Amino acid sequence: MSALELDRVSFAYAGADAPVLREVSLVVPEGAFALFAGATGSGKSTLLRLAKPEISPAGALEGGVRVFGEDVRAFDPQASAHAVGYVFQNPDAQVVCDTVWHEMAFGLENLGVPEPEMRRRVAETCNFLGIEPWFRARTAELSGGQRQILALASALVMRPRLLLLDEPTSMLDPLAEKNFLALLFRANRELNITVVVATHTPETMADYATCAFELADGSVRPVDPPRAPEMLTKVPVTFVSTGGGGAGMRDVWLRYDRDARWVLRGLGLELSGGEVRALVGSNGCGKSTLLSVLAGVLRPQRGRVRNALAASQALLPQSPKALLAHETVRAELMEWSRAGGYGEAEVAAALERLGLADAAERHPHDLSGGQQQLLALEKLLLVRPRLLLLDEPTKGLDRSARERVARRVAEARSDGATVLLATHDLEFVRAVADNVSLMFDGAITVTEPTDEFFSNSWLYS
Amino acid sequence: MAPARFIPFGTCHAAVPATLFAGVVALSMLAVHPVFVGISLAGALAFSLAVRGAAATARGLVWQLPLLALVCLLNPLFSASGSTLLFKLGTRSVYLESLAYGATMGALMVAVVLWFEGAAAVLAQDRLLALAGGRARALPLVTSMALQLVPQLLGRARTARSTLAACTAAGPRPRLRDELVRTSTMLLTWSLEDSVERADAMRARGWESGVPRTQYRPERLRGCDTAALAGIAALLVLCATCAWAACSSWRFYPTMRGLAPWWLYLPFALLAALPVMTMVTGTFVTICHEGGCR
């Protein structure tokens, strides 16, 4: 039996001339782990949403969308909530309640499930996903990875037979992504839930996928499940110290609260001028904190910070939205034109580089997550900072976008910028960094030239 | 390592401490009687010292004691009643009775504030909200959403402002007013965009599905909770009766008289001491357990 079946489906948004989907037919068998791959704007989300009538976009739909043999348009909200689960992209936006237990119970409360049954389902789902240790935590205190697992749990607790996920890992770091996908795969195999994932990075799910479809120009074709990702090409530059004028810190101790644990404990770091330094280490080891301390926006309780480039630095935060404050993409790039000494011509060139020349008048928030990330980086590079601090610059980016970031970092560096980047993306580190520092337990454990670091490493080679 | 701090009422249903504190506060406010107010203040102060610690209590008293003094001194200016003339302030006479009434009211206010602070320290908001059943079902959900969104909003504001501060290459930092406008516009767009996805996430999980909602309660009312509730209710009734008897004989004006026999105050003293006694015995038991385990 097919879990999801599209029969000659065409769809056009209300008010749009051209349809986003044209005569699409596909079948996802029951128990499959299916991928919908395709570039941003290819209609992946639209396709998923058509199978969930409560959140289907407004527009003209032709053809049949069937879930386990039944037309979804005949579903009432209750039947749809029981049959089809949906996980969204953004870990911040899709959490509704303030505590984990309330979030998990939310869907069941909506469906009027009696309390004893509700308890049982919540307990079983928590056991399956290993949520129990943080079951009574506040959702505001969770990491992005935990929030996304909670979103998965809140969908699974309703016991759907079909689970649709729209770019579920694009805002997670690679470790959290692996965790999430492993849990998703277990749900697929052990609970026999049919999984359909829309993604622009199908390679990351290569180990799990049983079938894949590619969307392009409004049509869909089945493709072979993707293979493991290829390596990023190394940007050919050699490190030439511009001599002196770097930044550094000595014996820095920092904690966020008087009773909290030390995030940085006696940390020392020396950054030469003109160097590209990568900072690697597990989640929550203090990489972002270190960047903020070096930027001078966080003051350590003890220790000294020296930064000869403090007058000309720029920080790319983990969430690019914290940097985007204007109504249009063009205005965004123009914001710092006076201080940066650039004008319309440079902005036009930047738009061209980003492939956003047609989107100059769009709202930055209407761009995809990856495009927002690139836009934020471009905005920083336009002011030609001498010190560039990047926090997870490749998070949620596909291969070509990661290569673009690597190229832009190399260009900035050949202009004389010093770069410190915190990342989980080791391929990216290999492609751009001169030196790598491994951060652990609030301090730098080892710093080595990139090639040496990888050849000496047991874990990262 | 020090043993984990004991939190009183952590192991019983939230209804038990909620009833206890509501009862104590209600009685404190209704029984305007120097002895009752004194007992309530002593109980609240002891409980606050026990659960919040000396430093936090002292920080509160820094504004609470002046408030007490202010109410005490202001009352004679508004009500010139009484018989024991202390002194004259311009044309107004200040009587001892009127001063005592002011002191009682001031102490009452401080006691109520202290009870609320102590209760908040042991009763988390979500436990309290879960008590709202029946018709107020939308209330816990709405409050829950707000409690989730406020920290998120504040966190984002901090990130946005510190990012701008870190980008020194973008020129001098804008004036505070401009920066606040920039940050709030940014947060508004960001939240609005999130709210679209959040609304979808709610609908995808059966929100507005037309079925009457049920409620998941994280705590269950057990037999011992019911027993504790019954005990507290009985004690409250006894206290109310005694308080009524004591207050109806008591007069502030023209002279203070009509003090009831001592045993009429005993039940309320027991009630006011109950929270701190729970704390002290609980801590003692915890320490003994920890010691026994080693």
C-alpha cells in the first residue's frame, strides 16, 4: 500500500500566473524513508503541505493527493492530525509551550485524548527518544538540537503513520543533525512510520534513504538515493603573516552567573595578523562565548584580552537574522555604506555574487535560511573588516553555498583580514583554515597547522 | 559536596501549598489585629529566611521596612482618632491608638508581601497554572506561550545588540534611541515571521480541531495530598473562627482594649509556623538521609 500518492497534481498559488507544480505523479510506499530534494523555491515545501490540509497553501489544486489511499481533502482536522505528522524547519518557531511536558501534551490535548491515555503516549514517546532527563525543563533553556527533537517528539506522540519533515536539520549543527536523523531513522524502522523529508542537502541522509525524488521546474523525477558527500575543494592560499597586529587573550575566566559553571577556564589564545584560524569543539564548549569575549562584548571575570584590530572588526552571529534589520535586501547591504566607504556599484556587484540580483527588493526574511546566511556574511564583508569573527558560517548551507563562503573567506583574507571562525564543519575547516584550535573544557587543548592537525587527529582525520 | 537543597512542598501536589499560602494570606489580610498580624509577620519572615536565605530577605526588607514606617506615620495624619495624645503636629493631633493602627496595617502589608515572595520561591509558575482547570483551560496555554516567548524575545534582543556592538567596522554605534528602534523593528519582524510558522505548527497538531480539549496535568492528587488538604482546610476553619472571635472583641479606638484570651491565637500561630516547620523538618530529614547513605 502506498503511504503517499500524488496523481497528476498541479498547483498554482492564488494570484500567481505560473504553477509551481505541473502534473506531478509519485508514490511513496508504506515504511519508506523518502527524500524530496531540490533547490530553494523548487516547491518541496508546497508539495509536503499539500498532504496536510490544515496548512495547505491557498491556490488552485488539480489532481489527487492521497494518504494511505484516502484523499486528504476529505480529512477533517482531527483525522489529519492523527494520520499525518509534520515537523517544520525552525526550532525556535515551532515550539508552542513553555515546558517540555506541556509541549508534548499540546497536540493530544487539542484532540481531546483522555488523560490516562495521554500519559501513556507521552511516557512511551519520551522513552523512545530519550527525552526523560529534560522532561521537566523549560523550552527556552533547550539547545536548537533539543528543540528539534522535541518537535519530532510532539509529532510522534500523536502516533501518525506518515511523518512529513520540511528541512528539519537545516538550522542545526552537524552533531545535532546526526542525532536527529538517527532518531528519525529509528522511528522509521522500529515504529514503521513512513518518513518523507524535504531537503536541499540529501547527502546527509544518504545512509537512511530508501527512495528519492528530485524537484526542478515544477516537475518531479525519481532519482537514486544520494551517496555520501564529496569533499569541498581546498582554496589554494598559503599563510603569510602580516606581522603583529593580531589579537589574543591570556588566562581568561568567564561564567554567566555567580553560581554557574565556568565556561572559559584559564583560556589563552594568540591570533597572528592575516591568519585564518578555525575553532573546533563540541556543542556548548564555549566557542561562541570566546568569539564574544574577543569582540569585547563580553567581559571576562579574570584575565586579559588584547585586540589590535578592535576598531575594525565584524561578527557573524549564529542566527543571521540578528544582523538583518531592513526591509529589502538592497537596503540591508546599503546600511553600512557610509562607514564602509562603498556605494551602489559595490552593492550591485555583491548582489550579483550572491545570485540575488533579481531579489534586491525582496524582504531579507523571505529568503531561504542559506541565502540569509550568505547575505549577512556579504553585508559584513562590504565594510572590509580587519578582524572577521564567524560563528558557524556554514550552518544549513548546501555544498555550493559552503564553497562560496570558503571562497569569500579566502578573498577577505587575501585583502589582509584576520579571521577566527567557530565551526563544526571540518570539510570547511580543511578548505579555508591555516591553523586549527581544538577547544575543550573551557580552554584551548591544542593548536596546529591544518594539515598537521588532521593527520595527528584520531577523531577528525 | 553539600546535600541538594530541600524544596518544601516539592513532593506533594501543588494544591496543598497553594491552599496553605492562600489561606494564610487571606486570614492575614482579614484579621486586622495586632497579635494576628504579628504572628503572620513572624511566620512569613521565618519562612522567607528559610527558603530564600538571609541575603535575599534582607534585600527585600530594605524597601519593606521603610514602607511599614511610612504607613505607620501617615495613618495619624489621615485619622485623628484615639484618646492617648502623644503630640501635636501643626493643627493635627497624633494619638497613640492611631499610630498603632498604622503600624498594624504596615506590618500586614509587609507580611503579605513576604508570604507571596516565599510562596513564589517554592511554587513554580507552571505548577500553579496546572491547577487552573475547568473553564480556565485557555489560560494555562496562553500563559505558557507567553512564558516561552518572553525569554526568547529578551535573548534575541541581547544577541542583536551585542552583534551590533561587536561590528565596530560598521562605524560608530548608533545613538541609543536609534539602536533601540532598530532592535525593536528587527525583533518585531522576526517574531511575526515566527508566529506564522508557529500558527501552522499549532494547526498541524490539531489546534482548533473542534474537539473539546483535555488537559495533561503533570501532578496527580494522591491520598496523602487529599489528607493534607483536609487537614489544612480544617485548620483554616478553626483559625477563621478564632480570628473572628478575637477581632470582634478588639477595639483600636478610642482606647485599645478587648484582647482575647491567649488560646484563641494558638491555631493561627500553628498555621503561620507550618511552612517554616515543613522546611526545617524536610531539610533535617534530607541531611539525615544523605548522611545515612554515605
